[in-house]
Amino acid sequence: MDMIIEPIKNLESIISIPGDKSISHRSVMIGAIAAGITDIENFLPGEDCRSTVHCIRQLGIEVEEISPTHLQVKGKGPGGLQEPENHLDAGNSGTTIRLLSGLLAGQDFFSVLTGDASIRRRPMARVAEPLRQMGAQVWGRNEGRCAPLAIRGGHLTGISYHTPVASAQIKSALLLAGLYADGETAVTEPAPSRDHTEKMLQAFGANIKVNGLTTVVKTSSLTARNVIVPGDISSAAFFLVAGAIIPGSIITVKNVGLNPTRTGILDVLEEMGAKITITNQQESSGELMGDITVEGQALKGVIIAGDLIPRLIDEIPVLAVAGAVAEGKTIIRDATELKVKESNRLKAIATELTRFGVDIQETDDGLIIKGRRNFKGAVCNSYQDHRIAMACALMGLVASGQTVVRGAECIDISFPGFQNVLNSLYI
Ligand code: S3P
């Protein structure tokens, strides 16, 4: 599907965005192994989270869809999953395949996990290897490094594991496996990654302790809880940046998750010169949320690197768009993880923004962007990567003439309704 974007002058809008993808996945998986009914409101009905629901149903758990955004997971407790009849399909979703690998490593049965062409290329050794160390049998293509993965779980022993990269997917897989392991499972990260799993496990009554960069979990029985999923800051990011890059704009995004492990984008936009205000701050199911208002002003280039990277890992494509219009250089470093996301996001964003006339260069571990104004609309590719498609659409707002985003249907992976929200800005 082609998405057509026309340039826009200044924006004044109050918008809502769909539920958080990471929290939606976790609510279904954790709900499935908790005793009782987990009622989930504002669930993200995107393709990735649908893949998780489908897999969980194949594992014998009833998930009732009251509406696309309101689910009830009829959890059967820690021993309630059953061997699936067929392979489990994670689709395009890294969170589904990696977190489920951890959960399945704890189950005394055989299962096979696979996904689309992008998932089958992405690295799985990062979860398979520590799960093997815990005692699970995990096979995979390419000497066990890629999906399809076959898992024969059960009889795990806790380990103390230092993850080589700050990745919430690795950490979460090991914590879920740790719920079924003898003794303690300790996961230490090189820098903090998103901590939604830890927060949700705590809320569901797990035996879990966080001490700085180390999280320790022991065998636990979970009790169902109701979850209200906050809006996804990674989806809000596209509209926050839209407000920031068009001087004179003012955009409010309502009910956005404000977990500090996810708010790196706000720090960066402020440093670039955007004015950000947070109102109506409250807590929902252990997660902070609130309304974010951005006022667009002239932006300046910044350096984005180090421990900040995991706090905005999914926002780098859209921050490259902010860098394109900022005065001076924006330098992104320490971001090699972007090469193994749904696409090679460093290459994809450098290639596509160049089509608009952006001065952007890919480096070994990031991007260098020299900001300027006066861009021309372009025909660009999504690489079937939702965040690349939306970043290109955003670039189209500040480019003269028409922009076409090819393969824009992939946006439904994380942000169904993106085009409607975008169209509402023109009114
Ligand atoms: C996610 C963690 C991040 C992020 C992904 C969602 C999660 O991946 O990029 O979109 O829900 O845990 P990594 O943990 O591999 O960095």
C-alpha cells in the first residue's frame, strides 16, 4: 500500500495514540501463567500483539476479545500451558519470539517458534544460549542462532547471566524462564533497558528483586491483575517530533506511558530546543502515564549516545528526522543494535532520508546528520519496517511537494490508525 503525504504548515492538535506494544505483549504472556482472569484495557490491536495472542491461544489459554482493545486472559497458573499442536508463528514480532522462548524454556513439552522473513534473519542466540545454560534444549537454524527455534523445556536451574547488550527482550526471556527454574536467576545488563517485565511481574506477585542493573527472580506463582495499558511513547514519538520540527506548532498527546526507561526521546527533544510540558501525570498498573505537550521551536543538533540509546532505541529513525531539520550536526553513536531490528534501521533511514535531500551518513555504530531546511518530497520504501515507514511519512510533512511511502501497510504492526491521526493534523 502507498501512503501519500503532503507538506503541512503549523500544527495545533490534541491527539490520542494506541496502547503500548511492550506492555500489551507482556500483559497477555504474564496473564496466561497467572491464576485467574487478567482484564486488559487499551490493549494494542497491532499485528505484533495479535501474534502474541494467537500463540498464547495455541498454548491452551483462552483469550476473550471483549473488543479489539479490551481482552480477558483466562490464566491457568504456572503449570497451565499445554504443548501446541503446531508451530507458533511470531509474525514480525521480536518481542513475541524472544519472550515466548523464555516462557517455553520453562515448560515440560516440545514447541517450535518461527516468524516472517525478517524474524528468521534476526539474532536468536542471544536468548537461546543462556536458556541452554539454564538447562533447556533449544535448536535453531544456522547452528542454533536463528528461527525457526525448537524448544524442549523444563527442569531449569537458575543462572547468573550478564547480557552482552542492554536488551529488554533478552532480560525478559530469562526472567520468564527464571519463574520456572530451581534457585535464583540473576540477569545483569550493561545499561538499563525497559523494565516493564519487572514491573508487571512485581504487580502479579512474583518473587523478584531489582538492584541497580541486576534483577533476581525465583520460582513464583502469579495472581491475575487488571492492566490498563498506557499509550505507547514510541508511537507518540512520531507526533511529538512532528510538533517539534514545525516551529509555531503545539501538539498534545494524551495518556502516554512515561516509564523513565522509555523517555529518552523527551530528554533529547528538550536538549534540541523543543518545549515539553507534562500534565495529568498518574500511575496505572505500576506504570507512569500523562499528557505530553510539545511546542515547536528552532532545533539544534545534539549527540545521542551511551546509556541513552536503550531509553530511545525505537525512536532513532524519527529522531533522525528531527536531526535533519535542526541547526548543526546530530550525531548518533553506540547504536549497532539498530542493524538487527525489523530492518537494518541505520542503513534504511540513511538511504531513505537521502532521497529527500537530507545530508545523512551511516557510520559503524550510528548516523551523522547535518541539519538544514528545504527538502523535496520523495518516493520511499518501508523495508516492511513500521518505524521506517512512519519516519518517512514524517519527513514528508516538512518536504515540498508530495511524498509517497511504499509498503506502508506494515505500519499496522505497531500503530493501527496512524494515517487517521496524521490526516487529523491537516484539519
Ligand atoms: C522491546 C525491546 C526492544 C525494542 C522492541 C521492544 C520489548 O528490543 O526495540 O521494539 O518489548 O522488550 P531489545 O530489547 O532487543 O532492544
